[in-house]
Amino acid sequence: MSSLRKRRLQTSLHFWRNQHRKRYRSINSKRCIGCKNCVVACPFGAIEIIKTVEINKDGYPRKIASKCDLCQGVAESPQCIRVCPTEALSLVTEDILIGNLRQKRIDSLNA
């Protein structure tokens, strides 16, 4: 996994499980029309459009937005972190993200 992708996933995981607010952001699949506006607007790439088993009036599968919910309700969550063979994924706090950003800026100045 590339370091950019790892950083994006770390950031997106942190974003969706904000430690200060203790709230999860979720998508109401009954109201979603699959317009993709949220996919374009999300700076973390954490939302994607998926096909459902429902069939629209036009005969095509219904498409809705889907995002990572950090395996909410699963005992050992999130599963992606648990099963990653290279331990490339991690759930980080805002302080760690800020520290990483600060270190990268220092490294770029020293380069």
C-alpha cells in the first residue's frame, strides 16, 4: 500500500470516528439517490457508490452511497486494521495526525 493511500485512509478513519464528538456520520440509504455529490465533496475518498439488490423502475440496479463506518457494532473493529497482513493501517488520533504533518513539513524543509 502506498504511503499516500495509507495517509488518506488514516485521515479518513480518524475523520469518521472523531474522538472529540463521539459521533458517527452515516448515510441514510433510503434517502440516497446515488447522485455522487458526496463522493466528489469528500476530501478523504471515504465514500463510494455501490449497486444494491433493488431494481429501479428503469430496470437497472439502484445505486447508493456507502462509506466506512469502522465496523460499528462488530466486536473487533475495525476489521480492515485487524486483518491487514503488513499492518499498514492504523486508527489514529488528531494529535498523531498533526504530529505526522508537522514531521513531514520539517522533513521537506531539511531536504
